[in-house]
Amino acid sequence: MGYLTEIEAGNLLANAKQASGHTYSPYSEFAVGAAVLTSDGKIYLGSNIENASYSLTICAERVAVGNAFSSGQTKIKAIAVWSDTNSISPCGACRQFLIEFGKDIVIIFLHNKEIIQKTIDELLPFGFTSSNLK
């Protein structure tokens, strides 16, 4: 796999932006959306869901991956993350979560208002995965 075209990346980011409209973020008021692109071209959305017990909050990326997996899609090609801010990328927990499903998953996010594409392996070098246990 490789990076997405500029048009594909922009489309996936637009889907993530749409997903951010469905967030439940009454505590932080920080709406985040994510869009997963599977290897067969399907897109699954997710938004962050907060909880008064902050440790139970779930990020948009994990919701989107859960939506894909619960629909039978297990081969993730890319994921876009969006928030109404200049810069956003997956948090450390989401990076660890995503690398479990493939080191070549493309992550699309904004950095200083610029669209960036990196593989999860580039964002989490020396990541801990099930293959490290063998």
C-alpha cells in the first residue's frame, strides 16, 4: 500500500469532518471525527464519545475502526482524523490501537492547516504489536 492521492485524502478528511458533527463532547467541547477507508473502498465513520469518568472516553479513531470491524471489514487502508483546529493527529493510545491492524495503515491529519499523510509505523516507530510477541 502507499499514500492516497490528494483527492482521495481530501475526500476521506471531508468524511471525518462530517463525522465530527456527531460527537458527544460536553466536557471538553473538542469535537473529533474519523473516517476509516477499508481495502475494498468502503468508508466507516466515528466520532469521539466522552464520559464524566474521563478514562471511559473513547476517541473517534477507535469508534470508526469498531464500526468497520463490526461490519465485517478488517483490512484498513487509511484513516483520516479531523477537528476544527489547525493541527490534530491520533493520540498515543489511538496510535497503539491502530498499529495492531497493520504498520502500513495511512493516517491523514492536519498539521498547521496542511494535510499530512504518514503510515502508522512512521507515527509510532518501534510500535508494540502482536508480531513482537512471537
